Amino acid sequence: MLKWTLPLAFLGLLSLVACQSGGQAADKSQSSADTTGIEQFAGDKQFQEAHEMPGKAAPSHEGQMIAFPAPDGQDGRAYALMPEKASNKYLLVIHEWWGLNGHIKQEAERFFDDLEGVNVLALDLYDGQVADTREKAGELMQGVSEERARAIIQGALDQAGPDARIATIGWCFGGGWSLKAAIMAEARGEACVMYYGMPVTEAEAIEPLQAPILGIFARQDEWITPEVARSFESLARETGKTMQLQLYDADHAFANPSSPRYVQQAAREANQAALAFLQANLK
């Protein structure tokens, strides 16, 4: 694993560090549970069954796992793909409830290939843990502390630097955190894509957001329902934010190609919209 101690523009100053076995998980016993809202469904059997075990993924592994300081004193981790020419453009990719697995690394590689001159960081909010069962995924998602997740994101934002242009994207659990990361980026935020993630519900929470939002949701989603999506759209508009809402005739997790719930046409349209949105806002 590489130790990221300066902004990625200074690639030559990255130094090699020992990779801790499996990544030591943060001690969550002293901190509150994640409050993105989606953790409430972690023990719901129907919700669990809506997340079939992901199929095999084949990331090229052209990226590298890096470590970087976080404000809580424990290093954050990310799968990083960086262009040869230094850039102040960043895409923060945030994983589903399974963790930073091969599928998410593969998605990060796809965005890296399609977005010219953009540093892509697939953040690890599970501190090295990856679920191999639905029950474990629920346990990990429920166990994420708000403080630790924010520390990891803040660490990435700090290392990107004050002049960085930040975009975020995530799915399900990561969709909610994509929004929160964009809010944390404040004036550096350029774009936020959230796939069927639980949004914030209070004007105060969204106030710092400056990035435009592309919200991708599913009409048959029983958890992050169309009503949830439309309510968030209303909140965004009432608070002067820019948001595009897209609803697809599909179910939760429809854009995950490793899932039997994958809806090819809807996923293709959503992915094309997401890429175009990111390209337009990171020009």
C-alpha cells in the first residue's frame, strides 16, 4: 500500500508503507452509528435479499491501494488511479454495503478510463473489511460510525488540497455518503451523483452543498422509494440547490452488473447520464 501524505499532484513524494493485514477496523464502540438512514434496513430480510451476492469482477488492478492521514488519527484507505499529468480534478467513489470489493474497483477503473485527467479515489469506509455474506454486509454497514466515515472523507479532501475540484459518486450505502461527501467538499464540490442512496432530509444539513446533484432512483425501490427521492428533490429546490432527478422502471440495485437485479437498459441509460454529468461538470 502507498502512503499518501501529500496531494496526489506530488506523486513523486509518495512513499511505500507496509500494508496492514486486512486493514485494521476502527474501534466503533466509542462512536455513534452511521446516520445516512439506510442502516435502518440492514437487518431487514427483504432488503438483504434485494442484494444478491455479487458475481465475480475482474478489475485490472492498474490502480494502487494508498493510505492517507485522517483527522481522527487513523489512516484512511482508497483504491487510487491517477493520471500521469498532475491534475486538481478528483472523483471520490464510494462503495455499496459490501465494501471496497473488486466490483467497485472495476467501476473506479471505468470512470478513470472515461474521465480525462481525473484522479479517481475509491474510498474504503469499512477500513479494509469486505463482506462475503448478506448478514456480514448488514453488520458492516450498521457498524460504520458517522465520525469515522467523515474522518476518512475529510482526509481525502484534505489531501486533494484547497484548489481541488471534487466530484463524488456512490451506490446504495455509498449513494448517501456521496451526497454527504459533496456537502463536506463545500466550495470545491463540482458534481454529486447518488444512485438510490438515502438523502439528507434537513435544510441545515444540505446548506453547505454547492455541487449540482444527479439523483438516480428506482420506481420499484421499496426502501429508497420514489417518495423519498421526490421529497429530497423538493428540499434541494427549496434550498436553492441544483438537482436533476431521474427515476427508472427498475428495483433497488438495478445498476449493479454483478446482481441478478441488474436491468441492462436502465443501467446503461443511468450510467451514460452519470458519465455525461461528471464530464460536463469536471471540464
